[in-house]
Amino acid sequence: MPERRRVKATVLQQAEADVLTLAFVSLQAIFKSRNMKSRIVMIIHDAIWVEAPLREAERARILMEDTMKNAVEFPLVPLEVEFED
């Protein structure tokens, strides 16, 4: 049987998790400040799942997109990733 090797990339995964957390907190505050009935149901991997009444659905989608895109400002520099064996 050939030898197998395991590697793990964590830097980008942690950055993604941090951005998602910031977006989650911001989005929750936005829904509350606008007295919306929309609510965050769960976060799985790289997604925030939201439940919204039909009358708020489009507004909630727009707010989600804007909040996730603007959760942090990334400088225009390339990201580097380190791998562990």
C-alpha cells in the first residue's frame, strides 16, 4: 500500500471563520435595530442560514449580502497559507 500523507490548511479557514463571525454579529444587530422578524437559524461551515417572513425575504437577502461583503476590509495584498504535515 502506498504511503499516505495528511496536510491541513488552517490560515484561510480561520480567516473565513472570523469574517463569518463578524458578519453574524453585525447581521443579528441589523435585524434587531430594524425591528425585523428575520432571524439567524444557524451557521454551517461557510454559510449563515436565515429564516425570514416572505415580506422581509428580499430585504433580508440584500442585508445579508451587504453585511457579509463588508464584514472586514481586506488590504490589497495576497494571502499566504502554511500547510502542516
